[in-house]
Amino acid sequence: MAKRAVRFSDLKNGLAGVGGGFDAAAVKRIAETVAREVAEGYDGANVDLGQLQADIDAAAAEAAAARAEVINAVSAANDAQAYADALVNAVRSDLAADFTQAQEAATVAAQQIQTAADAVLAEAVRVQDWSAEAQVGATQAQAARDLAVIARQGAQGHEAAAELAAGVAATARDQAGAQADAAATSRTQAAGFASDSSASAIASEQSRLAADAARGGAENAEAGAQAARDTSVSAKNDAEGASSQAQTSANLAAQSRTDAAGFADAAGTARTQAQNSASAAAGSASTAATQATNAGSSATAANSSRIAAEAARDGANAANASAGINRDQAVTARQNAETAAAGAQESLRLTAEVSGRDMSVINDTFLQSSDWIRWNSGGSLLNLPNSVYPIGRDWRFTVGATQDDGMAIIGSPPTIWTGQLNADAYAIEVEFTLNSGTLTGAGIGLWWINTAGTEWAPRLNLADMVSGPRTNAQTTQTARGIIVRPAGFTGTLASHRLYAFANWIGLGLRAAKTITFHRIRIRPATAEELGRGEVAAGVQANLLVNYLTSAQTNQAVADLEERLTAAMGGSLAAVRRSATAIANLSGSVARIVNIATVNGQPVGAGIEAVAFNNTGGSSGTLLKLVGDNVVAKGTLSASALVVGLGKNLIPDPQFLNGLQDIGQFVGGGQTATFGLRKAPQTWGGAQYPSLEIFQGNTFSGGFADAVFRPVQNEAGDGGFIPCEGNAWYMASGKVSNHRANGQLIFSWFTADGTPISSVNSPQFDYGSQSSTNPETWQRAQFLARAPANAALMRVHFRKLGTKSGTNSFMFIYKPQVEETHEDATAPTAWDAGGSTYINGSRMITDTFDATRLIRTPDIRAIMGRFGSLTAANISVGVGEVGTIMLNGNAVTVGAGQELGNFVPGNGAWQVANSVSYTLPFSGAVTIQWFASQNYLVRQSQAIGIRLRINGTVQWSRIAGDPNGGATIEQDWLVMGWRRLLGAGTHNIVVDWWSNNANLRLETRSLMINGAMR
């Protein structure tokens, strides 16, 4: 085998990898390589056989002299061993000192790097509010801090390298001892056999050749080290060139550049210290090499000592190289800091993405836990490090078109399922990559399992959970969906099962594919998500800051613009702020704008302020308020301004009182009907009903008015809405027209109800709109001014005659009347009203607070608070009560059954009545049974009655002789029992008996009442 010199790069690469770190396995591998190559050098040494034969002959002739020389060699070997021991100790001491210095220098460099980086970062943060430049510098300073961490790791590499060199030197010492022992053995053998002396000579020659090879390897290593130094110098020169270019940075980054220069000086000091340490280590290695060379002439054992010394030098060279790496890292850190200063001209863009990945009922959304298990194993599975996130693992399934496979969490174990169980609904989010094939057959399943072991298994197809294109181009996609607790779920929940199916026949069709799951998150769904049936996407926020300054001979301009946007799903919110200042020979002007918008609307809400001053003497200011609704004090002038709080003056805009407050006027020959519609009826609102005006004919004339005015007495006579003279009012409402035009009308009255005038809006026709969601309807509006003497008003929503077809409609939803301003261009947001409305003996209100005694036959309130309440009858849908005091047996639960069919006697017990009766709590039950009998032939017969509860006979008796002896004759039967029953459902049965069909049971009733306390 050809001999190869040990490369210095092998050792350097092993000790100084990325970050300067290495491990014990790498050291062991390098040591084994060195030993193996030295051995191969021995085996492969070229030997001149002719010369060797001559040497053997000469050795045989000089055997006697060899004996004496061997004795001398033994002595010399002993001396060499002692010298080598001393040399190794000296080298170890020098290396330890040198490497300690190198480590300290690197630590100082790292600290200085940290200090400089912190200074750069602090400066960047200080300037951040007005310049994007410093933020970029802060980002690069963070990179410099990271490089400082790498420098520390390099210093740790030095320490380990020193330990390796010491180990190699110790090995060399042991080898020297072994060679000395071998020399002693050779001496003993040479005393008896001349041929052994020849063998010793051959071995000596081989040792010399191996030593030469080792020397050559050391020289190669030295050359490699020199090349590394040259590269470091070149890198330094490049860094200095980059530093020179960085001096052209913006003025605002000057302080950051100064701090970066200080950091570079500190790094240069660290570099000098590292070079000094490396030079000292190289000097120690050179001395060791010289002394090892001298020792090599003594004997074969001395050659081993020299090899050990050269190995020590290699370790020193490795330290030198590692120190060079630290130097390079320091230069790189300086370059990064200077790049941060140079990049200060760029705009700052901060992007943050929040997907609530920590909000999950399972604590391992990245699929690492052993609680994630494989399900079914129909295809093949490959678990890999997570390719999307730095933690967790990928589950890559490859399945055929007929194979089922996937992953699951079984039994919702508390080790992973740490959140809510049995929620009303869960929002599930899956990040996956469709590597090949289609999504057909892939999906998510969430099982509900009760304590009886019954399973409910809702599931979703993955294809239905993806909103975008379903690609298979190695693109990570996110699927989102809602799984609702099954409506038929009964009993007590025992556990959940969560499945992620790569393929499952239970989802319908299947398809061949390769799919990789990266992350699965599950959490309780919000009420909004349940309403939409979808999971909200992640949140995204952006900040963009730009500025411009320009100074010329005749004008100075400064401009600052900031844009802040936030997005969630399909919703977008944005805030724009800008400031401009201009000064020239003609004067100066300053302007600020702050505007907020949503969903990309061209006009938002905000404020614009301008101040100007002309050289000629004129000056002024302008304040512009932008928005549909503006609340402000003082005197304002604007083209679009709503004054007031937008309070709805209509007494019952929710139609809680039905049509009681709606005047119904039809004129001009038209006929129409009025009514209310509420979901699930079409054109009805889910929360509030809509008002319907219906004309069932083709008549195109006339009108039908819905007039909004409160009743003024118990008879239901119409009243008025109060108003103020000369005030402006806006009437509005969401409207859906069907083959008829509409109008809004104000009617004005004096304080005593005398009509003054009326004003009509232009006719409108918004057409037939959504039949299921009135919130999307067009909003009709009409602005009018009350006459000076007006004190009362009424508002009309008018439907005109049928325009086409055989009938026509108009639906009105969320009507509103509000006081406003003459420049108002739109109504304010709809207000449900907050006043209390009393109609005779009825009261309608959103919030009712009665601290005194209230007596009324009818109270309806969304929320009520009573000091004392007396009521003959209270009906509660859902109630929460702290304490209820009741009289004994005052709460009853009733049930009953009445039957009228004939039941003829047949000599056996027959069911007369049977009732299933449920008690929510245990209590006493009263059972009453009434029946009439019918005789075909009037005569005495035996009669029996029996009570059974849940199949158990509670009471039984037959009157008369069943065999035809003593009998009775009875038309009416009455029985009653009282029993104590526990909570739950009970089957209560009354049986009847007669010996033949001459007697028949007719009408009968079973009544049950249970009292609870």
C-alpha cells in the first residue's frame, strides 16, 4: 500500500468545524487515522534488497561489535526516554499556557464583540422611531452577537485541542518506553544470535524511513498552516476595504458606525492576542521538533519520541489555525456591523405572524410525542425531522388507492391532551404537504366515546378544509375546519380519539398519494367560528416607515410616512400616518394626516390638520375630520358630519311588541296586509324580525304605509315621536323591494297634534335581495328638517303599487330615526334603543331595574333585577337561581293517559293504561285511575285491578270469585295510590281482569302527579 503523509487539514477540519466545536468521536477518528497511516508507512517502506543483503552481511561480520553497541544503545535509549519524558512535560506545559492565553484572548474578543454589538443595538433602537436605518443596524448587530457566541465555541475548541495534543504527547512517551523495552529485548537476543542483530538493523532502517515520512507530514502541515495565515490576512484586507466603503453611510447611522469601529478595534486587539498565543505555541512546537530530531539519532526508541514531538507540534498548529478562525470570525463580525450601518438607507419592514400555535388542547402539535401512534399501517411511513419547523417530526405516508393508513391519539391521554374535553365544537388546523397524488381519501376524524363504549365519529375531508388550490408541488398547505359535537351524543364522555388519515375508506373514495403531516392543532371553536363554519386564519401585522428630507437653495422639504396594517383571515385593518413640512421663499406649510381604514375601503376615519403662513402676511389653519360619525364639542363646519350620538327615536325598532306600535294606512284604492317575518321564514332576520307589507293583486296605484309611532293609551290609539323645531332628522332602514317602489316620509305636527306638513323622499327600488340575511340589504335613507313650530312627528315607510307580476312586497328591517345635521350624508349605525316602553299594562325594555315592589300581569325583560317581585305565574326558559324557598310539595310534575277502546275480559290480566313518567329529583308520586265498564248481559262477575311500577307489582286484588262463585256488579272503577319514587324515568301500568268477554273495559284515565322539594 502506498504511503501517505498525515494531512494537517484532517486534524484542523476535525477540530475547527462550524462554530469551532468537535466531539470525542472526531478526536478518536483522527487518532485512529494517524496510527493507521503510520503503520501503513512502516509496512510500505521501500527497501533496497541488495543493499539490505549487504547490510545483513556486514552486521553478521560485526556481531561482536554490535553486542557492545547494543549495550551502549540501551543506555542511550534510557537517556532518551528520560529526555523525552521531560520534553513531553515541557511541551504539555507550554501548550497549556499558550492555549490558556488563546482562550482568554478569545473570551476577551467575545466580550468586546458583545459590548460593541450591544452598543450598535442600543443606538439602533434609539433611532428606530424616526429612521428605518437603525432598525436594520440592530438586526445586523444581533447577527454580530451570534458570531460572538460562535467565537466562544471556538475558544472551547482550543481547550479541547490542547487536551488532544497532551494525549498525543503522552502516547508518544508510552511508545518511547515501549521502544526502549524492545531495545532491551534486542540486546538480550543479540547476545546469543547474530541474526537477531541483523533484524534489529533492518527494523532500525524501517524506523528511520517512517520518521522521514512523519517529518514530511509535519512539513505539509506547516505549509497548510501558512496558507491559512495567508487566507486570514487576505480576509482582513477585504474587511478593511469593506470598512472603508461603509464610511459613506447615512448621517443618521454615524453613531452606529462609530460604535462598530470601536468594536472592530476591540476585535483587532483580540486578533493580536490570538496571534501572539499562536506564535508562542508554534515556537514551542518548533523547539520540540528540533529536540526530537536530535533524539532520533540515538536509537529506534528516540525516533518514536521525535514522532510524538511532531504530533505535539501538529496540535499547536491546530491551535494556531483555530485562533485564526477566531480572528476571521472577529473580522466577519466587524464587517456585519459595518454592513448594518451601510444598510441604514433602507425602509424598515417588520412582519410578525401569530397562529396561536401554543393554543391547543394537545401539548404536542408538532407530532413528536409517543402518544401519536400509527393507525392501520396499510401503506408505508417515514418519520423525518420536521421540514417546516425546527422542532418535532414529519409523518410521511405513501399509500395506494386501496390502502388505509394514518396517525392517531387514542383515548385522549392526559400526557398529551391537556385541554378541554367534550367541547361544543373544536377548530382543527392541519399543516401538510401533498408530495404526490390527490387529497381524495385524506382527512381528519374526532371521535366522542361515552362511558358505555358507544362511539360517535364525525370526520372532515382534507380537501374540504383547504381554501386555496390543492397543489402537490411540494408546497406546505394549511387545512382548517370545524368539528361539532354530535347532536345525538348521550351519556358521559369517557374519551376522544383524534385521527389524521392519509387514506381511509370511511371518507368515501380513496386515491394513491404521498402526504406529509407537519403540525396538527386542535382547540375549542369560538362562537364566531361556529357561526361561519370556518377557522380564522393567522394574524399578520406590518409596519412600513419611509422618510424624505431635501434641502435646496430655494426650498426645504421634510416628509415622514408610516403605514400600519393588520390582517386576520379575510379582514384587513390599516392606519396611515404622514407628516409634511415645507419651507420656501414664499412661506411655509405643515400638514399631518392620520387615517384608519378597514378592508381596503377608500375612505376611512381620521383627522387632517394643516397650518400655513405666507411671506405676504396671510396665515391660517384647517382641521378636517374624516368619518361617517364624528363626536366633537365646539363649532364645526364640514361637508359630511353627523352631530349627536345617533340614538334611535323609534320606540320599538326590534318589533318586540309585534305590530302594536305600527300604524297601518292604505289609500288610493290599494289593498295590503301587514305582518312580521322571523327566521326560519324567508326574508326574516335571525335575531330581529322584518316588517312585511304585502299586496296580493296587480293594482298599480295607491299606497300602503307602515307608520312608526307609539301608542298613547290602553286602547292602542297612535301617538307621536317628539321632535324639535328646525332640527334635522334622518330616517333609515334596510329594505327589500319586490316589484314595487318605496318611499320614506316625515309628517310634522304641533304640540297639540295639529298637522303642519309632510315631506317625501324620492322613490327607490332596491329589488329583491337576500331571502336569508337581511343584514346585507340596501339601507334606504332620507334627511329632512322639521318646521320651526314642529313638536311631534311620525315616520312612514311607504310601499307603492304593483309594477309587474301578480303581487308585490316590501320588507323593512332595522328601522331608525335619529337627530342629525344638515350635512349628514349617511345614517349612523343602527341602534336597538335603550328606553323603557310602557303600553297600558305592558312594559317592554332591554334592561329593567326595579328596587321597589312591582305588580303587573306581564313583564318581559332581557335582564331584570327585582328587590321584591310578586307574580301569579312565571314562565322561565332557562333560569339560574341562588336560593328558592318553596312550600312543601309545592312543585309538581304531571303526566297522564286517557283511552276509550273496548277491552273484553278473557280470564287474564290485561293492560288498561301505561305511562312513562320522569322525575328529575326523587319525590312522592300520586297515582289515580278512573274507568267505566260495560256488560253485554247484565250480571255479577269477578273484577280485578293491579298496579305495576317498572314491572314490579305494587298492589293487586280480584273482587268476587274468579271461578264463578261470589261475584260483584260494578259500572265505575276508581283507585288511587301514593308511592315514593327516585329520580329517573319510571313505567307505571294499571292492569284490569275479568273472567270472560261478557264484561268489557271502556273509557279509562291514568293521572300521575309528583311532588318534589
